[in-house]
Amino acid sequence: MSTVESPRPGTMRETERIPSGGQRGGPNAAMVGQKALHFGPSAKRIVRRMRPDRAKVVAIVAAAVVSVALFSIGPRVLGLATDLIFAGVFGRRMPAGTTKAQAVEAIRASGDARVADMLDAMDNVVPGEGVDFEALGRVLLLVLALYVMASLFSWLQGYLVNDVVQGTVYRMRGEVEAKIHRLPLGFFDRQPRGELLSRVTNDIDNVSQSLSQTMSQLLSSLLTVLSVVGMMIVMSPTLAVIALVTIPVSMVVAGQVMTRSKPLFVDQWRRTGTLSAQVEEAFTGHELTKVFGRRADVEARFAKENEALFTASAGAQFISGLVMPLMMFIGNVNYVAVAVVGGLRVATGTMSLGDVQAFIHYSRQFTQPLTQVASMANLLQSGVASAERVFELLDAEDEVAESATPVSPGARRGQVEFAGVSFRYVPDAPLITDLSLLADPGHTVAIVGPTGAGKTTLVNLVLRFYDVDAGRILLDGVDIAQMRRADLRGEIGMVLQDTWLFEGSIRDNIAYGRPEATDAEIREAARATFVDRFVHSLPDGYDTVVGEAGGTLSAGERQLITIARAFLADPALLILDEATSSVDTRTEFLLQHAMAALRTDRTSFVIAHRLSTIRDADLILVMESGRIVEQGTHDALLGANGAYTALYNAQFSAAVVA
């Protein structure tokens, strides 16, 4: 197994990486974030992701139905308690020994017809007797039992909702992680790293929070509206009509607010990603910012992006925040209407006081979930906007599919052949045209040329970071397009000009391309590449923990570790992209000997800017504008007095001219 260090996502080492005025990857490589989905399709897509937990979803609905039903029955039963108390109060004032009908007629004869009508509508009035506390106690115990059971089912519903939401987000994170590994390198070159991180972290977390806060509440609110409407129609169709007027008014208000807030929430999360990218860039290039005195410019850019995010966020929150007061106003108007009409019906004896009390309670239960649903508009809009951004990442075009019948090279020799290869990042801007070359096993092929000539592109094509537009690249006689990428890259070791270390010890970084290596093999590779020289001066030796920045290690020491990593991997094909540019002259001299041993019996591609490092190469390719304009050995090319000679003289005469 070998190691391949791909260029860091979102970075560019040479101008030929991204041609001016265009994007790489062909006409179908659209940048993520250019097109947003609509609310409906995105919401449905989130719901479809809960299918693996469909049994739990059914249990959630069942628990919600039972909980809401029990809560809905409670006010009606509690109204019976009110009627018992009311009947006891009036019954005590009536003369004992008379019937209810006689007492009602006596009150009516005295001119108090309204009180007579109320008493006539009450079933529990017994003249001369007060409140039936035994019956009242039974009713209150029943209400308590209903509310306790409803609370238990509500808790069960919340527990299951949390389980389903976290499972859904867990799978989404896994899909995003897997998707990142399937995306082509060109995607990362077009996507700012901070923007990508914002989608993977901030947006997924926001989806989780939005689902957790809205899923259970939304279900309960909708069921509550249905159950309460049913109870109100049974109790009084007239009052139910008054209460139901709230629904269309609430829907119109909520719809208007959501329509105006959705673009603001989309803009809010888009600008969050932009600001994250700008902050990440500023932190990464902090030293350069200080050196070139650009702190004021960085702060100005940050202030501009921060102001834009503030404006979008404040606007989204303000618009969505209008929902709650508007819905509360509508609910209060409805409450007043129900209370007035209900009072008149009690006065006329068409409804009992307990029923009116229960109905007023239902009107509150009815308007409250409508208010909650409307107030969740901001959470729903924010969550769906984040989900859209995650879905755009998941929908990005994958790498070209692997061959259905992959082929593996027979003997491991390391022969590489380019046969009529053409490649371009942008359709109208050819970079490499009809290139052919043969690198024999065990030979060192050096690639030189001005910046933007296509040197790094050439090795990226060998690694299948990009696929050729025309022609073939063969490894030991097998077209690499017919090989599995893992098999191909398992035969290749690469050391980049930009060092890249992972969080872990020096030992772990050296063994990254060959985790099963023994400690003795790791130390042997370290000694061969002179890592062992400085490791012993570190407090923890090979167990010293380093990260991306390399801790206290110098640039040259970090480069030595990456070279040791490739040395230990023992690849059949070695690619060195200016691998010794960060080491001092003495270390470079020693590394040339180490590289000579490393290149033994394997093909090596060396991208070089300092021509003094590739004098002993078996073949030197001189590239200009994606074409090989010269090839040969160092002495032969100098004798030809062509492009290579011009490059060589430009380097070694510069000091004299100065």
C-alpha cells in the first residue's frame, strides 16, 4: 500500500490549477449553492429520510393521538365539576322539600326569568342541598388521571421524536461524509473550504435543532386542532363556527409571513457560509496578513460580510417574529367572541355554565396550537434552508463511476505511458493536447516548465484526480480508466510541495500510508530520510503529537516527515512535486541520496522548479502550455540550446545579472 497526498481542498498551488475566467470540471460541474430547492420538495425529502424509523414514527403518531385525546377530554370532564359546584351553590338557596320544577317556577314568577332558565338547564340541582363533594371528588380524580396519562404519552412521544431525529441526522452526517469522499478534486477547488465546513457542521446542526423543536410540537398542534374542533362541534355548532373563523385568518397571516421570511433565511445561511470561509481564510493566512500589513483590509472584509449576515438574520427574525403577536391578537379576538356568545347562551339556558367554561378552554386550546404552528415558521424556514444546502452538497456530481469489470496490472513494474492524451478544465480552453510519452520502469522522469504549463495537471491525471478527455494513460499496460481508483493509488506514492500532516504523533504520520508497518520499519524509513536526526531532540520523540500546522516543527522538518511517509509506503510509482523545496541546502543534498535509493526499481515523476535537482533524471520533459516541447537528458537538452537551455540559464544567470 502506498500513500497519495492530494492537494489540500480549496487551495491552489499553481495558476494552471484553475484557468482564468472559468471553472474546472466541464460544463456540468455547477458550483454548490447556485440553485436552491423549494420549501415543499425539501420538506418532503427530510420526511423521506425518516423511512428507516417508520415503526417509531407510527408509535410517535399513536402516542400523540392518545395524549391529545386525553388532554381534549379533560376540559369537558372538568366542566362537570363546575356544574356540580354551581348546582350546589344554587340548590342550597332553594327551599328544601320542593322539586326542581317548583323552585324554577317560583323564581320565574318572581320576575327573574334568566336565572330560572339557567336552573332549568342544570341537571344536578337539588333544592335544599349543597355541593356533592363525593361526586366532585370522583370527577376531579378522573381529570387528574386523564392528565397524568396524557403527560406520560406526551413524554413517550417526545422521547421517540428525539430518537428519530437524532437517527435521521446521524445518517445524514454519514451520507455527507461518504459523499465528500466520492466527490472529484475539482469540486473542492471550486468550493471555499469554510463554506463547505459550514454546510457539514452548522447546517446539519441547524437541521437537527429545527426537527427536534418542531416535529413533536407540530404533530401535537395539528392533532389538538382536529380533536378540539370535534369537541366544539359536538358541544355547540354555533360557537364552533365562531372559533373556526380563526383558521383561514391564521393561515393567511402565517402564509404571508413565511413567504416573506423564506428568502431571508436562505440568504442568512448562505452568508453564514461565506463569513465562515472568510474567517477560515483569515486565520489560515494570519501570518501573511501581518507581514503585508493587510489587517485593515481583512477587518473591512469581515465587517462587510458580518454586516450582511446581520442584516439577513435580523430581517429573517423580525419578519418571522411577527407571527406570534399577530396570532395572539387573532386568538384573543376569538376568545372574546366565544366568551360573549357563550355567556348569552348560559343566560338563556341553552348551555350550562360548565359547558361554556369547557368551550372557552377549548377555544384557548384551539388558538394556542395555531399560534404555535405559526410561530414555528421561522424554525421551519431556517431548518429547511439549511437542509437545502446539505442536499445541494449531496446532489453534487460524483466522480466518474468505476469500471464494472475492473482490471489490475499483472506484474508490478511501474511503466507509465501517455497515449494521445488531451485534457481541459474548461471546454473552450484546452490545456493538454495529444500528449504522448513513455516512462520506463525504474526511470526518473522530470517535468519542468513555467508556471501554468500543466506539470501538476499531468501527475493529477496519472492519479485519476481528473479523467482525460481523450487518449489513454496506461500503467504496466493497463488503461488506468479500467482500474479501481483504490488499486491505482495503492501503487502510487506522492510527496507534495505543500506539507500536510494529520492530527497525531510523528509515528502515526509516517505510517499513514501503511498503518500495519512495524516500529522498526517506521524507524528505518525515518533514518533513511533523516527524520531520525531531529526526532530525538523532541521531548516525546516519535510520540510527539503534531497537527496540520506542524506544531513547533519547521517547514523542512514537516517535509521530511512527508517524504518518510512515501518511503515507508514502498510504491511502484513515485511522484515528487518539488518535494525538497522547503529544506536547507545541506539537507537537500542528503535527501538527493535518499531519493536515489527511494527511486530504485520504481518509476518516478519529479516536478521540479530548481533544475539543479534533476540533472541525473533519465528523461526530462519540458512543458509549455500543456505540450511537451522538448524531451531528453540534461546534457542533451543543454546541447539543443532550446527551451530547457533558456530555463536553465534564467535560473543560474539571475544572480550574475543582479
